[in-house]
Amino acid sequence: MKTKKYVIALAIFGGMLFLATAANTYNVDADQTAFIKKGKKPVPSAG
């Protein structure tokens, strides 16, 4: 019974760490790509 509680606690803690890491990664990517670069597109000189 004691081992079962430890396993459940470890699973919950690991899940929280995973979700926090995923959320931080998503927010960092969203901050970097939140704007659209406007301007002329480069035209290759060789056609």
C-alpha cells in the first residue's frame, strides 16, 4: 500500500513537470513567432 502511494505521487509529480516543460516550450516558440515579417521577398538572381 505504501509503495502504491509513492508510485502514484511520483507519477503525478512527473506529469506536472512534463506539462510545465511543455507549456514553457510552447510559450517560448509562440513569443518568437507571434509576429509576421512584412517586406519584400528576395528574388533569386539566377532565375
